[in-house]
Amino acid sequence: MVRLGDVFSVPSSENSKSAEKRINQKHVDFLLCDAASMRPLVGIELDDSSHERSDRKQRDKTVDGVFKAGGLPLLHMPVGRGYSQQG
């Protein structure tokens, strides 16, 4: 798990402390980085059945917005027993 506050920074404003706190409380399951520079390339969120709850949907919307604002893609992958390499 990767804390969003370790990936993204919040621009200074009168609301930045509140936004920073909300971001620091959120995580994604994986963050793929460039091996040489360690620059983040893409976040990965594993979506199990809990992501159908209304509170999780709101949380996912917030996390999606943070990734979009930061210019970094976020993939949502449904959790399964196995995965196929076929697209």
C-alpha cells in the first residue's frame, strides 16, 4: 500500500492543510515506478466487493481526482481468483 501523501503534494492555499490531511489518509494498493529514476508511472487499485459501498465509491472518486490532478494514471482492477493475460 502506498500513501497518496508520499506521491502527491498539495499546493499552498488557505485550504491546503485540510486537503493535505485528506490525501494523507488515502492509499492505493500498488504504485509502479521507473526502475532507474523511481518516478511514479501508474497507480493500481484492486477493487473488491467493498468498492460497491457508497462510502468506498466516494473515497474512490476522491482518489481518482487526486491522480487526475497529479497527471498520473490510476488503474482499477477487479479482484479475482486468477487473471488472464488475454486482453
